[in-house]
Amino acid sequence: MKHYIEFELKNTFGYSIGMIVGGLLPLMLAISGYHASNDIEQNRELAEMTFTMCLPMIPLGLVMLPFTIAFAKDIEEGISIRFSLFGYTKLKQLFAKFISILFMVSGICLLYFLVLQVVLPLPVPSLAALLLMIFGILIVTISFYFLAFTIAWFFKGFNTVQGIAMVAYFGIAILTGTIGSFEFTGIMKKISDFIPFNSFRMELANHWTTTSFDMSNVFVHLVVFMVFTILLFCIANIYSIKK
């Protein structure tokens, strides 16, 4: 299993577009988006908002693009089936891919945190804020992991999956205000609110140095979104088996 996880890591790291949009882009946007003023308190608040605004881009970019595309390629080339013949069942493949994705997202998030702690006037976050940051990113990563599997399994053809993964990435980025600033109404507003980026960002930024605060609302929002993606995954899996 160790060697298979290493294979998955190399496979995912091999897509440079994912490293750019999930690793380099959030860092560059955070640094370029911060503009200091003469007000120290205002600078601190702006740094916190800038950090939290770009943080969810890491799992979004790393999971939705390279992982979805890599898995679609494995399916099309029959690599997943060949691994099954060597004892790596679908469940084991799911586990190995998740560990590799989690390792990659954790590493990039840690690098993002350390660099911006040096570059921006960010105060040291409280333990409560750190816990929200860690578990929030973990839940978002799991959510996109199942969504990526759903796309790769349900849609056929590498090019089709690649296109849908790109649409999903930019769609989520636009709906959550990560790219651009749009005022949505109607169904688009409901979809935008359902994706837990904004609630996670605001909760983290507003309680950056707060030693204790109620996280129940944001965690409920995160978990509901995760359950929704798991349900989509189950539906796609059942459809795949029946077909």
C-alpha cells in the first residue's frame, strides 16, 4: 500500500496545472491582494481577510483539477482495473488516493501559512482558530475528493472529464467570490450560499485571535456540503454498477 500511495502522489504532482492553480496561485493572489495602509489595526484585519479568502483555493485547485484528471486518465487507460487484478480493490484505491491528496493539500496549506505569516502582518492565530482552519480544510478536501470521483466515474472520456473538471473549478471559484466579484440572485445565490467557502472564511477571519467561540454553525454548513458530495458519489457509483 505504501508504494501505491507513493505512485498516487507522483501521479497527482505530475499535473503542473494543479500545482499552479492549487499551490502557486493562492499564494500569489494573497500577496498581491494585500495593500498596507498607515493603520496597523486595519492592516492586521486586511491580512486576516486576505489569508482566509485564498485559503480554500488550495483544496479546490489541488483536488478538482489534477486529481480528477489523473483519475480519469487511469480509468481510460485501464490502470485502475490492472491495480484491481493485483489486489488493490476499489476501496483500497479510494483510500490510497485520499491519503495522497490529504498529504499534498496539508503540505501546500502549511507552506501557505508559513509564507504568509512572514510576508503579511498576520498575528499568531488562536488554538480555536487553528482547529477551525485544520478541520475546515479537511472537510472541504474530503468534499472535493468525493466530487472529483463522481465526475471521473460518471462522465466518460478523458477529454470530457478534463473539461468538466475545469468548468467545476472555475464555476465554484466564481460562485464563491474567489475569482471576481459578482452579485448573484435566485438559484445561483442559493448555490453560492450552499458552498461553505464564505461562512468558513468569515468565521475564521472574525475569530483569528479569539480563544473560544461557537463553531457549530460553520461546521454544520461544512458537514452538510460534505454529505451532499458523498451522496452524489454514491449515486454515481450505483449508476456505474448498474450500467
